[in-house]
Amino acid sequence: MKKILVTGGLGFIGSHTVVALQNKGFEVIIIDNLSNSKIEVLDKITSITGIKPEYVLLDLKNKIDISNFFKTHEIQGVIHFAASKAVGESVNQPLKYYENNITTLIYLLQEMAKNNINNFIFSSSCTVYGQADVLPITEKAPIKMAESPYGNTKQIGEEIIADTTKVGNLQAIALRYFNPIGAHESAKIGELPIGVPQNLIPFVMQTAAGIRKELSVFGEDYPTIDGTAVRDYIHVVDLAEAHIVALKRLISRNNKNKMEFFNIGTGVGTSVLEVIKAFEKVTNKELNYTIVARREGDITSAYADTSFANKELGWKATLSLENALASAWKWQLKQE
């Protein structure tokens, strides 16, 4: 049986997608270099599904290792998560992001072409839209100049994939995530960034748990409901399901174009302060936070119009913000 390769499969979204794939009967092989994940996640996946996925410790920046991998494995499709993903860090370390996110994508696509592997799902981002002129954001929204090197790597990545589909047999879907949060209901896998968290929810969790002294809220002068930035927070379990639906679409050749783009979010915008209040309500814990200056690379507001994904993929987010926050807190408590 041919396998589905999941790069970055021990990371936050990757691990949840591996669980979803295995639960749907797919055989999975994971590539991960453990730069922002832990090997223990492999056992956690196994304990949830009862199946241990094959795992290869490999850095996608090593072209020879990738080539050797594809020579020895029968792959039906690739879901590509492996990338550096922190907006703020990308502003300070642009070359790290261009090497890690662009070079590795090129090497991967080259080996897929050599080995006639034609199903590819790309982990993209709503950052490709920059600060959209119209909300909610549809897939037809213009791709604006990126606000950060991270966002730029997602734009460039989409362009590379689209160009590649024009000259060969590659069929691809780019899923433009909004803000993934939450954890698996088992609390065995969740978001555990190495070092200081760059995303809001892990920082909320670590502050509530006493690991961090206080949460910094970046900016209170945005033109939003309460002055703080607005995002579309989607439960990672819903997000994982979107990958399964997209993969089946490619395998069964139900895609309408060789390269397709879908917004994956809830369609609801929530401000940072609203997230904090929701967390406090769900957990009955008061959160220590302070307002600080805006962070470079951040935009004011982004939330999805998901009607295209709902219609074309037959997929819809079903889990609430409160559900996601409760699951993330349950996961955090397991880390202590």
C-alpha cells in the first residue's frame, strides 16, 4: 500500500493530521527534523490511534537525504507542513525563513517529479493576503505585498507550486489557514513550542500556568471592536479534517484545477481581548496581561469567508473557540 508522506508530522498541525489520516485508514510516514517538535509525539500519536506511523529523522535542507528517501519509499501523496512559522522571528531572521521554507519546498517538489508523485497539499496561510481591503477574506482577495518574511515565504511557495503544476503532472491544493489553536480531545498532543511562544494561545496557556509572568497584548490602537488585533481562530482538529478532505479530492481527481486554493477558518473574527475573556470564562482563571506596543509584521484584522471551502470541499469548521481554548488548557495542564 502506498503511503502518505507528512513532512513536519510531529509538529502541532502535523501530528493532528497524522491522527486524522490514520483514523481514516491511510498509512502514514512522517519526516521531521525535530527543530520545533519532540520525538515523544510519535508515541502519543500511537497511543491515540493504536498504529505507530513510520518515522524518518530527516532535514529537508539536505537534498541528498531527500533523494535517498524517495528512492526507498512508495508514496501516494505529500502533505507538506515542515517550515519555520513565527512572524516575529521571521522579521529578525529572514534568511533562516527563506532557506527553511523555500529551499526545502523546491527540493521536495523536484523529488516528487522524479518519482512521479503527483498529489501535493501545501500548508499555506492567510498571511498571503496581508491586510485585506475587504472582510471577510475570500480566495479572490488580492495577494498583497507580505507584511513579514514568513508571509512572503507562503506567497512564494504558492507561486512555485502553481508554476510547477503548469509543466508536469503535479496536482496541488494550498490550504490557507487562519489561526489554528486547541488540542486533541485526549490531551496527548497539542501545541508545545520550543522556547518562548510566538503565538497567542500557547502564551496564554503558559501565562495561566505560571510559566510566563504575564501575557503581552501587542497594540490597543487598532481600528477594531476593542483596539486589539482580530483573527479567525480555528480548532486544529477541524483543520486536520480539511487536509483529509483535500487529499481525497486529489486522489479521486475531483479537483477542478491543477492548483487550487482554499481558506480554512471559521468565518468569525475574534479580538485578542475577546480571546482572553473567553479563556477566563472557560477556565475560571484570571489572566495576567499587559498592553504593549504593536509588533512589527502584524496586521489589524483577518478572518475568512469559508463559503468556497464549505461548498467545494464539503468541509466546515464545527468546533467553537471555547471548545478550542478548553482543549488547549487541558493539554497545558498535562505538561506540568
